[in-house]
Amino acid sequence: MSEAGGFSFITARLLNGASGTPPVDIPRDPAREAARRELTDPAYHQNDPSLLQRALDKFWDWVGSLLDSASGATPGGPLGLVVIVLVVLALLAALWWRLGTPRRTATSGGTLFGDRPRSAAEHRAAAETHADACRWNEAVQERMRAIVRSMEERALLDPRPGRTADEAAAEAGRPLPRQADRLRAAARTFDDVTYGGRTADEVAYLGLRDLDRELERTKPAFSDAARGAAG
């Protein structure tokens, strides 16, 4: 009940009285004060909205005024605003699909192998097992390890604990210059999947598998100095 309504109600009570006595003239200020006191009675506030409801009402009023202002400033009015919101959501969805779920900052300092050394054949078998189960992240990791381990077994790389994928690609690119770019790309894929929170797919894995098979058939290119020393 509003203060004006309360004032009228209290005034009526004071003028008429419960016992039917003749009306009494009361000055305006005392009558207003009496109305305020009467309105503090909890009976008048039983149906008032809660504090949370009032806060929500204010919030939605603010959102409505904000959208009204935005639609007024947007070409095409409300329809133009809806189109812009849909375009923004589509761009966000495309970025999420392209980049994957962000987990942590990409780095290239992690080591390539774990504590237990395995042969290239073992890494290849593990990669194929993961690929058959569509676990592309694990398949990419194991195939990259197979590539590097194979080059160590062929003495194209010196076995070195703690080597990173980037280091292995850079070192292997010297005796295998025709595959240097693809080796660097494979190392980036490994780092993105292992440390950058990216998600691999079948295409990424097949690229590493093809590179691995090509490297097995490729003979290293020795420098002139190396040829002279060998002769």
C-alpha cells in the first residue's frame, strides 16, 4: 500500500472512528505521521517482493534498457542487433572448434621421451593402437616418438636424454634436408598437442605416419666434407 493510500485509510479511521463518533478534524502533519506509523505494521507488507526479487527486477530493467539503446544504435534496429549477436556467437564457435579447449600456454621445452626407453617399432605399434581407437592426440605423440627413435637407431641422431621435439627436428633436418620443413611441422604438432592444449585429428596423425614411412626409405644427404672423410 502506498503512503497516499495509507494516509487516506488512516485519515478515514481517525475521522470516522470505530465507535461511530462524529468526525474529528486533524491537522495534516500529525495525520501524515500517524499514517507512516500505521504503514510500519507488517500486515501491510506481507505481499511485498523479496529483496532478491527486487534486485532481479532492477537487473532485468537495466538489461532491457541496454538492449533498447543498442538496438536503437544498430542499423536495422532489433533485427540488426540479433544478426550481430549471431555472427559473434558463430565466430566464437569457430575459434573454439579451431583452437580446441584452452588448457595451458603452449611451450616447446618439454622432453620427447619418458623414463622408459622404447624402440621405434614399439612406438609405432602404440601409435597404431591409439589411432585404431581414434585417440588422435596419443597417436600423434607416439608417432613423433617413433620418428625420432628411428633416426637414433639409424645413427642419424645421437641418443640424448631430455631432447625436445624441436631440437630433434632441427638436428635431423641437416642429414635430411628434403624433409626438414616437414620435420619442423611435425615437432610443432607434437608440442601443440602435448603442451599447448590443442586437439589432434586423423589428418594430423596421417601426416606424421606418412612422414615416418618416407623417412624410413630416405637415405641421408652427407656433406662434401663428410664424403671426403668417408673416402
